[in-house]
Amino acid sequence: MDAEDDEIVAEIIRALGPSLQSPVTITTDTNITRDLGLDSLAVMDFVMVLEDRFDISIPLERIAEVETVGDLARTIRELRGRS
């Protein structure tokens, strides 16, 4: 992971804050649904927040491929590279 990825991960963690029921240590290996307990509606709300913050659109098929915070950071970096 490089500096851009670190910045993306930090922004993901900030965006996750309001969605979490209790404080959790989040790393790139954190599973978004299993470890954070987000249901599908919370995940979609969270994705919309990230789309706004990063000025991207994450296709549903890409969301289905994302399991961890690291996966999400890589997806965001790739999508930002296309704009």
C-alpha cells in the first residue's frame, strides 16, 4: 500500500464512524460485513457516502467483489484513476 492507499483507508475509516454500533479497530483486513456488522442497507449508505467523498461511482458488480477495507481502498483507487 502506498500513501494514496493510506489516505483512502483513512477516509474510509472516517466515513465508517457513523455506521458503527461500537468502537472497532479497523485495518485493511477488516471484513466490512462480518467484522463491522453492517447490513446491506448500511453498506449501501456507506458506499453512497464514499462515492460523494471521492467523486466516483462504484458499480454494483464491483461492490459485490469487495470484502475488506483493503479491497474497498483498491477499488476506489482504481476508479479514481479512470476519472
